[in-house]
Amino acid sequence: MTTEHSGAFVQEAPIADVLRVGNTIYIAGQVAMLPNGDAHAPGDHIRQAEKIFEIMAELLAEEGASLQNVVKLTTYFSIPLNRQVSEEHWDVRRRAFGEHRPTSTGVQVAALFDDDYVIEIDGIAVIE
């Protein structure tokens, strides 16, 4: 079992960015946090999703996996979730995942831990 930590916030929190158990990789909820702890593109769910998928790809690569191994995503939106927001998010996912289509749930929440973040994504990946 391995755990990885990144960013000042996570370094101090009792949270693992990634936890691998056997051939299953659990990715904790990721936000578009820059290495200095600031938010990438505050308030912009499209650019934040792009950054989150980059972060997730890096975390998975450290475990010998890729976005193609993701089997489940849960996306938390702190902005009003409607058809337009969903379609914009799906466009970002298509660019990140290509033809791969993991199962998914999208949820609107009251808030995330900081108002600059409007989207958080967690996932599960399986490697063989």
C-alpha cells in the first residue's frame, strides 16, 4: 500500500492523494491546486477540470497507471450544475480520456473547502 502527498494543504492534512490496495488505486478528491497552494484559474470550472485531470494523470503514472485505467469518477461542483455546465465538463473529459468512458457521478455541493475552487474530482482506477 502506498500513499502520496502533494501541496502544502495536503502535507498537513491526514489525507493520502493516492492509495493503492492490490490492483485498485483510489484517488482522493483533487482540486486545481498549484504547488504553492493557490488555486489554478479561480472560479473557472473548465480550466480547473483540465488541471485536475493533469494532476490525476501524474498521480496515476506514479503508480504505473494512466487515465485509461480509471473505472469511476465522482465530480463535485460548487457552482450551479445544469446542462451547459455538464456539457462543458464532458468536453474536458473527452479531451482527457479520449474514447475511454469511466463510470461517473456528478453532484452539486454547497461549497468546497475554499471559494476559489469550483470543482473537485475523485476516482478509482484498476490495473492488471
